[in-house]
Amino acid sequence: MTSWRKAVEDYVDLRRSLGFKLLEAKVGLISFASFLKQRRAEHITIALAMEWAQQDKTARPAEWARRLTFVRCFARHWSAHDPQTEVPPSGLLPYRPGRAHPYLYSNDEVRKLLKASRQLPSTHTHLLHHVGGSCSFPAGCNFENGLVTRFLSA
């Protein structure tokens, strides 16, 4: 029977010698090795990988996908030692992180920010010009077209 823990430690040592840190992956893979030992598994299978990755039913799908990624990388490596190894395919536990929703400043908020920026010490005015020159504001207002004065006077 395979010593899964030794196999994981050898894999992590190899990857670390190549510059990878694998801090979380090592902890996860040692847990996976214990899981395989408890199941008396002689080969890594997709079913076992999925079962281990989804053990914590309270975890979010992102955590399941992350755990399965640890196994996928190890299984890809281990398949050179054991041709019966099943490598879980990418996308088996698909997870796409949610995109952040942009915050859109109201005209009043922009007005307040611009007024507050006038209170900055003169040593910081270069920041105001840099930011203003590269950012456009609501209603087409930006420093380049001179409408800031209209915004500040409103």
C-alpha cells in the first residue's frame, strides 16, 4: 500500500525546491493523505477527490474548488508514479468569484470631495492634478475640460 503522507511530503518538497511555497496546499494535502489512508485507497480517484473536497458541507463552493485544486495538482504529479491515478478535470467544481460592484459617486459627493481636496496642503496639490487628469467624473466633469470650477461653485 502507498504511503500517502510520504508521497505528499515528497511532492511538497519537490515543488518547494522549485520556488513554490505551498503553505495551505501542504496542510490540505496532508489531510487528503489521511483521508486516503482511512479509505484504504490504493489509487487517487475522482470520486475520492470530490468526496474529500466537499467534506465540509458548511464551506462555500469556493473552498471546495480550492481543495480540489490541491488534489488536482498532486494527482497530476502522482500520475507519473501510478498510471491508474485519476486527475480531476478543471471545472469539476466550477467557481467564479463574484465581481466587486463599483461605487458610483453622486454629483453631490463629487462636489464635496473636490471641495475637501482644496483644503489639502499645497504639497499635495500634485496629487489632485494627477488624479483629476486621469479620472472622469459624473456628468462629463473632469479637470481637463475646466468644468471643475462649475462643480465647485454649485
